[in-house]
Amino acid sequence: MIGLIFDMDGVIYRGSRPVDGARELIEFLKERGIPFIFLTNNSTRDPAMYREKLLSMGIDVPEEVIITSGLATRLYMEKHFEPGKIFVIGGDGLRREMERLGWGVVGLEEARNGGWREVEYVVVGLDPGLTYEKLKYGTLAIRNGAKFIGTNPDTTYPAEEGIYPGAGAIIAALKASTDEEPLIIGKPNEPAYEVAKERLSKLGKVDEIWMVGDRLDTDIAFAKRFGMKALMVLTGVSNPKDVEETGIRPDLILPSVKELLNYLKTLVEASE
Ligand SMILES: [Mg+2]
């Protein structure tokens, strides 16, 4: 059976508006029992917060199908690393995921009192409340031997007033101040694939994965790297001209998820 991985922003919705056809597509997949998950590089919200956001657009899915880069970071750390204290530079969603690990999160107050010396992991995502002090303690901890982990590589993201700095820009600051290379969890990297594949396999017997995304350098590159079918939609960041310029080639380009629904219906009917 095929299983689908959807990016969210620019695919399922834009800002707070659903893309035309997204709700119908998800209903169709649920009816047919076709396994799917949502995989976002955003770490500022957690899956419960995303479930609410989707629900407000009429898209009703269980929390377990939503994977943020913050959740992926937690699952990956749980599986591969020994417990140790964490210093978080990131939003509420990431902080909650790190608290759920139960390894101990060192707060700013504790860091100021010398707690940064006990930090074993510095985990960095998009932090709307970023301060120099957070960068300072992150730098001190990494220079003191803490492992440097980034939730996702995106240096920018599109928002209301234009292009904003993303997690990758904050990670770049710490790379500059520590001379260390971080482990980056999110798309297009291997940890995100490992976590997503494992979650999909819990939902059904999947022998072919389709990755549906709007961004060539994350979604489509991710699909190509790990042997997934790469479906690009044109409701988000990248456009066909970018395909020519980057040489990152999707297997299929569709205007939006609405056409994807028609395509899937044709496939499913043909196999019946
Ligand atoms: Mg996107």
C-alpha cells in the first residue's frame, strides 16, 4: 500500500487558510484507510497545537499523525542518546517536547547560576523570544562539550511582512560562535526520515511512500534522497522555474492537493 507524508504550510494551508481541496483529500484518505502523516519542520508548536489548528479549518485528524521537528527531535534523542540535561533555544512547542523526555531542562535562571556547566544537549529551533543571553549560554554549554542539535535547517520562512529568519539562522549563529557542526533533525535529513517512516509503518503496511511538499530544498530533496516518490504542489514556496534552477526534480508537479485528490481517486478506482 502507498503511504503519504504531507508537509503542512504551503500544502495543506497557507497561514490560517486551508488550501482548496485539502479537507476533501484528508477525508478521502481516512475513508479508504490509506496511511498518511503530516511532517513539518516547524518546532514552535507541538502536535496537540497543530491538531487544533487543523481542526479550526475543518480537518479532523488524530494527534498521532502529526510530526513536528520538535517531536522528531524528542523521538530521535530518546532512541539514540543517553539521558542528560538539556538547554533549549526554541519556542514553547520545542520546550514541551524536551520536558517530555524527562531528562531535565535547564532554564535561563538555572543557567545564570552556573547550570550551563551541567548541560549535555543544546537543542536549537526557531525561537521567537531569542536573546543574546540564550545564545551566550548555548555557546558556553557547547564549548563545554554539550552536543549541539538543531531541529531543522530552514534559514528563512515566509510570513505576513515578508521573509523572516528561521531556525537555521539561529543555528548558524551558534555554529559561528562554537565552530561546531550540529546534528540537524528535520527534512531533508535522515533523522526525520527515520521517525516519519516508523510512524507511518504503525498506521498500515506501507511499501511505497509519497512525499507531498511545496519546497524543493527540504521536501522534494528529502523525497529524492530517501527513495520516496516526490510530489510537488505549487501552493507554497517553490515554483517550476526553481526546478530548472536547482536541478532538484520532483517526480510529479501538481497545481495543488485538489488535483492530487483527483489523481489518487483515479488510481484507486483503477485498482478496484
Ligand atoms: Mg511548506
